Amino acid sequence: MNYFADLTWKEWIKDLIDISIVSYIIYKMILLVRGTRAVQLLKGIFVLVGTWAISTWFNLYTLKWLMNQMFTFGVVTILIIFQPELRRALEQLGRGKLFSRSSVVERDISERINEIIKSINYMAKRKIGALIVFERSTGLNDYIESGIQMESIVSSELLINIFIPNTPLHDGAVIVRANQIMAAGCYLPLSENPFISKELGTRHRAGIGVTEVCDAVSIIVSEETGQVSLAVGGMIVRDIKEESLISKLFEELNPNQKVREGQGSKVPFWRRKGGNENG
């Protein structure tokens, strides 16, 4: 307490700036490794640190000695294990992109949407039925467990192969979390909205139904007409054009975009330019 009492206002400001910079760097490092295998390794390291703290607190000499030996060689081990992440961080630092997380997020979303659109265009032209659901803040684990788990990187080729007729997974839904296809052949709740058009079948009702019970976004390709539909919040836009679909997907899946929206007026997506509410 004497240390804080003796601090001058200049030292307070200096310490505050110091702590803020270090905190920001740690935050950016966490964002850098998020979604990589390094996250699981970090959890293991935290377990070891916790074990060392417990052994120190309760004077467990043997366990403490073992932990100390592990920490002695731990620095070299960490450098070896995290070599890919460290190299990526240094590359981004050299390019001046380490601290521009928003642009990285937007680029990842753009790449993901590009793969989705390529597969949607292919299937729509050939009238291949498809149902793709995007997880947002509400988890979809219950529906993921109803299908065949994949945890594969999103690619147009994989999506097309999943929905090719007469294949084992083509009848269910694909659930996408971030840049991964979590599962295929998933069962979704059907919408019970009596005002939905009678022209819409089970695939469309499932695509709408899942958006009624959570904040997911779904894309439906009709196997009868080849029309592409987008469902959000229990509402569906049928025969949506490619430009509008890209714009709305980027808008709904980009967390930075949602924050900016929250600062302005809220307009339902089917009322915005390019939207066409049907059924």
C-alpha cells in the first residue's frame, strides 16, 4: 500500500499506460490464437500453472519439484509447440496487420461467403436441393449432434458433394460455425407458422423453423425451381438475387457490422433495399 501512496500523478499515468499496452497486446495475442490448436495447448499450460500454484500453497514438495523441472524446460518447449503461431504473429507484425483485427475478421468472412456463394450458384443452376444454417451467438449443438459431425473447413467443393442427390447426407441440413462445417445431415425443427406459403416444402420449413428458435441464418436452395431463399428471424426472402444474398450474409455474419447497426436505426432485413418478403 505504501507503494501506491507514494506515487505521483505522473507515475500513475505512466503505470496506467504501461498496463494498458500490455493488456492490449495480450488481448491481441488471444485473438490471434483463437480458433487454432494453440487454444487447447494454452488450456494445458493453465492446468500446469494451476497445479504448480496448488503444490506451492499446500507445500507439496514432490509435486512442486516436478512442476519446477517442467517449467525449467518449458520455455523451449513452448517455442517449439507455438512455432506456427509465433511465425504468423511476426509476419503480421511485419505487415502492420497484427493490431488490425477487424480487417482480418472481414477478410475471413468474405472468403467464407465466397465459398458459400460458389456452391449455391452451382446447386441452383442444377436444381440441387440444399439447406445451409449459420450459427451465430446461440449455440446449435443440439442440432449438430443430430447429424454427422464433420468439423471441416468450409469449401464450395465439399458443400456441393454433401448435397448431391442420392448421397447419404443430402437430405439433412449443413450447420456452419465460423469457418467450419460442423455437421451434415442434421435435423431441424419445422416452422409451425400458418402464414407460410403452401408452396414451401419441408426443407424451407426447416430453414425457417431454426431461425424462429434462435438467431441462426439459413440459406435454402429449392430442388424444384432452383430458387435461393434466405431466412432470418423466422422471415424468409425467396428468390433472392446473388448481390443481395452476399450483402445480407456479410451483414448478418459480421459482428463488427452488427455493432455498427446497433448504433443506428434498426430496419428488418426484408424491408431493406434488395429484400423481397414472400410466404
